[in-house]
Amino acid sequence: MVRGAPSGLVISLLVHAAAFMLAGLLVVFTVTQKEEKKFVPPKAVERPKMKLKKPKVKVKKSAKPKPTTRIVTKVKRASMPDIQLPEMSGLADGLIGGIGGFEIMPDFSETTIFGSGQTIGNDFVGTFYDFKRDRRGKSMIMDTGTFTDEVAKFVRSGFKVSKLARYYRSPRKLYATSFMVPTVRSSVAPAAFGEADTGGWCWMAHYKGQLVHKDGIKFRFWGQGDDILIVRVDGKVVLNGSWPNYQEIYSNWQTSDSKNRTYTMGNNTAVVGDWITLEPGVPLDMEVVCGEVPGGHFDMMLVVQEDGVDYEKNFQNGPVLPMFKTTQPNHDLQDQIFETLVEGEASATNGPVFCDFSSKGSSLHTEAENMLTEPVAEEEDAMRLWTSVAGKTFDAEYISFIGGKAVLKSSRGKQIKLDMNQLSEADREYIEFLNPPEFDISFTKQSSQRIIETTPYLEEAAPQIFDWTFGVKLKQTSATQYNHELNIELFAFGQQYLDDNKFILLDRQTTTFVPTKENKRTHIFRSPQTVETKKYDLHAQTHGRKYKGYLVLVRDARGVIIQHAASNDWLYDNREKVAKVPVGRYLDETGNRVHPTGPKRYY
């Protein structure tokens, strides 16, 4: 006991001390004695298994379900002229098509004569250079002499792309399986690479790929370029088919073959290349350079002569050689080649295919899907089961619809007149489908002429270019009330200047509407697609296409055509065949897809 301390205080201190000691013991005891809890998973719950039944759907036999439709338009992709990335050689070696990186996404749906927007693996990647612009896309002073010297530096350097670093490089790549471009306007190449706004002179395209044959082959190239065509295999130039004025400037390569510059090809005569031997399945690097110096017209035609093979002769007694290709050309590419190919100058379908696997044509290029299908007509019994709003049913034959009343004939031959509101909703719909409204159908077209820049180095007439927008206007002329959706499909057609019997599907669109009081039972539709037609003269022949006619189909919700309008009867009569032709492709008056007619020989 503390001396002098009050007894109550002492007692209090003793009580608190005892309490603290007891708490400490409890804490220690609790911590040291706490057992680790073990997780025991709960017992699995057995759930009863459900037997799945396939749903049964009743399908009406009278018509197919309404197909889903959509309008597909092409959108011009924006380019980025302010950013020009240097080309990195070696980075993409071994990768199919290289690395896209910052490149603009290709248009997979489009096939051009200079290549497609998508690789198939065994193709050549093409890069477009415009020497009239700097690497950022700004205009710069350029003349034909400087351009020729710059291309020569590139070729003589061993095709080093660093020599082209100061010039504009298009972000869009094309993937070519052939190099067959018969004489066209020189502005076609820039447009194919997405550079339609640049002039068709002082440009160059550089293609890189691999040359391989699955069985091995000995062959040589023949070719002609207006103005530039140079082929390099395994690091060596094997053909310089450039225009004679520029041929020696670009390369020291020469040929001593007696057939050299003997047979007409394109705008000049064909150059005979060196013999090449390919071992089975062993690839060699291959590069192709093409380009245009002063503008005007351009061609690039590369064919092959296989050792020991006899070929059909043309009127000059020269061989009709097959074009170089890494796959069999599809219908779209053949169209573009045949449109300007003079018969006998080359073959677009025969000859070897340079790849290391069996090739029957690219699966990337497919026919356009049929947007709408016409239901198959089925015979229907005259008698059908009718239902009143009260739920009573009876058999009767539909006769007509007069003054808001349905005229029916019973199984006993008695005529029955019923107000529409006395019939069930399904029966009223049936009668409405049998009595569609009548429309005044007007096909509309608007055009504007577009002037393009022509070369300052040649005196030439500018091509006549028109941009077309097609449409349709429907105005109901009958008093029939109709509460169902209608589907309108329009087709616009052009005609080839070289052949009056060849037509082109210029545009195809669909639109829907329900005739109501609010829209005055009128529908006006304008195609979102602008279509170009072009007319130009070459070798005293008129090339290009012009607007020719139209077809408009109006379908009800069942897909049944209730009305149509056509500029020519054969368009409607062959509508099912016409619907299978892709936009931009050719057909004849039977509705079948055909190739265009090429120009006649001018020499």
C-alpha cells in the first residue's frame, strides 16, 4: 500500500490493473488458440436436365419471307498529305502484303486494272509516286526532263526507294496479279491509287513481289510501256520496255533478239526480254516499275513466252503471248483488260500461272449479291377459308373489291358482299395485297460536266466527263388506302461507245416507303452514289460509256412486283438475269453478263 494515498484511490488502481492484465491474457489466448479455418466447398447441386426441343415455325407457302435490304455506298477515304512516312525496307520482308501501319485501309470491294485493294498472298504490292508534289503533298515545280532524270537515278541505284523520299507517296497500296494495261488515259493510274485529283503526267508506280512457279519453268518476258516499263528479277534488269526516247536513259540493259521491236503492242512495239529459269517452288525477288512522262495516254503490257511452246499467230505473224499473271484473272479484271485490248496483241486467259500452288482464280472478288429475290409463284386454290370479326369461318372465292366492299362467291355459287370491317385483320390484309395502289413512276437523272486538268506538254482534247445522280419519284394515282411498306429498286444503265450492243449497270439502289396522308402518298428518292461516264477519242475511235436507260421495280411486303417502269422492255423481261450483274459490269440484251468489246486495230 502506498503511504499517504487514499484507500479508495488505491483500490481503484488495483481494480484497473487487474482488468488490464485479464484483457491482455484474453487477447494472447485468443490469438494463440485461433484455429485456421478450412474452406469446405458446398455439395454440388444436382439440377434436372432439360430436354431441348427444336422450335417449330409455320411457314406460309404463298410467299417467301421479306428479305433484308440495305443500301451500300462507297465513301471516298480521306488522305493525309501532311504526313509522309519514310519507307522502311526489310521490315515487312516475309510478311504477306507488308505491314499496313498508318496506311489508309484499302477498298476491298474494288478491282482496278492496276491492282486490287486486298492481297491474295501471291501478288505484287504497288506504291504510287507523284513527282509533282513533295513528300507532304504540296505542289512543286516539275518538268519532264527532271522527272526522267529522277526515275533514272532510282533505277540505276538498284531500285532504292530512298531516292524517292522527297516526292509524294500515296498511302494507298494496290496488289497486282498481272501487268496488263492496254492503252488508257494516263490519269487512270493516279485515280486507281486514290489520287484522282493529280494530273496524269510525271508519276511512277513501283511494284514488289516474288516470281515463283510450282513446277519450274524457262521463259522470258515480252513487254511495252508508254512511257516506262522496267522489270527486275533477282536484282537484275531482265526487260526494259520503255518508250524508245527514254529507254537508254533509265537503264543500260539491251537485247539483241531478232524479234525485238517487231510486233505492235499497245502504242508501240514489243521488246523481247532475257531468258529466265525458275526452279520448282524456288522464289526470286521481282520488281516492276511503270510510269508516265508527258501525259496523254499510257500503257503497260507484260506477257511471257515459254520455252518450246508454239503460240497462235496474229495478223503480223507474231505470237499471241499470254499475259504474265500470278492467278487466273477473274471476270472483273478481264472486263477492264478487254475494254481497251486490241485483239491479237495479247491473251488474258491462256498461259502459265506464276505461283507455288494451284490457282483457279482469286476468291476475293465475288459477284455482287442479289439484293432482292422475287418469290416463286405458287398456284393457290380459288376457294379459301375466311374469318369474320365475330370468329365465324366460311369458304369462299375472292371476286373483286368494289366501293370498299369485298365481293366473294360462296361454295354454292352465291355472291357475298362484305364490308372490310366485317372481316378479320388477316383477310383484310389479303385483300389489300390483291389490290395494291397505282403509282406514277418517274425515273430521275441529273448530270454535271467535270473538267479535268490536261497535260501542259501535249496538245490534246480533254475527255468529256459527266457525274450522274439517279433517282426515282413515286406518286400514288389511285384512291386505294394502303398501309403496307413498299420496296422500290432502281437500276441505271449505260452503253459502251465501242459497241451499241453492250450495256453497263451504272447504279443499283433500293428504298422503302408507306404511302400515307402525311407524305401525300408520294416518295422521292435520290441515289447516294455519284456515277461517272467518260467519252474520249483514241486512234480515231470513241471510247467510254454513256447513259442509256433504267428499270424500276416496286414490290410489296411479300416481295411480289406490283408495278414497274423500264426504258426498254428487255430490261424487265430479263430482270432476274439483270439482278445478277454486279454494278459497273457489262451485259447484253439477253440480260446475261458479258465482256466489253475492245477497240479495233488501228494499224
